[in-house]
Amino acid sequence: MFSATNKFELTPDIRAVLAPYIGKFGSFGESDISYNVFVFHYTYPGVEGMDYTELWMEIIKDFGPVKLKFELTPTLNDWFGVEGWTGINYAVHPSKTFANGITVLGSIGYQELSGEGAEGWAHWNLGVNKDFYGLHIVLRYHDSDVDSSHKVYGSEQGRQIFDERFVFSVSKSF
């Protein structure tokens, strides 16, 4: 189960997301190519008609010192509940871990969005992470090509979701 709290001015009724998921990970035979496949169902408690489901697929391969993860994530029904909208996210996530345990990682991708009035967008990020005393610490810079001319998120409130920003996070697994 994935869950998070959030609040966007564009959709003020959304205060949280709950996303039960089921999946499988493994390797292709004896190869050094691995995969992750998950089905996520995003639910927004208290908000009607925005739930949707997506299939998250990743292929991971080491190319010498660099690990590459290739992602393909299509929606399986109406994207955010918008009738007739479908989406597919394509992304490549390179990373390199150094001897001191610091990992430099990034992502570049495109969220394709289809349907009447829909428009996709490119997105990217670059960052570093390190584990300290059981805590996973990450600092990343995120940006996209969403601007005021974007059909879906071109409003000032919409652009706040996609504005360039640094994100610092600390997590702990139990």
C-alpha cells in the first residue's frame, strides 16, 4: 500500500492518495536483466470520479558502472477519472553509485496524455542520495516543460505542480 498526503490548489478536495498495488519483480532467467511489474490503483478519499489504475513496468540493467532503468507506465482506465483520457509515461533513470556510497541519479521522461483537450509533457530530475545510520537521504532537482501555454496545467495553479524545485527527503524502511 502506498499512501501520501497532498494538497493542490487546482484540486482542493484532494487531501490524500491511497494506492494499493500488487506486483512482481525478478530476473529474466540467468541474465543480469531484472524487471519490476506492478499494478497501482490510485484512490482519492472523499473525491468522486478521480480514481484510476496504471500498470508500472521497469527493466533494469547494469552497463558497466552505470545502472539504467527503463520505465513504461500506461493507465488502464481514464487518467485521473477524466473520461476518454489515457496516459503513458516513458522514462529512463540512470544512476551511478560511488565507492563512498553516494549515488548520482536522474530521470528523463515524457508523460503522453491522449484525449480531447489533453496534452503531454516532458519531465526530468537530477540528484544524489546516500544512506546514513539507517536513513535514506535524497536531494533532487525536478523540472518539466510545462509552461503557461500548456492545455492541461498551463494555469498558474497548474504550473505550481510542475515548477522547477529542489526536493529533500529522508526515509526509513522497517
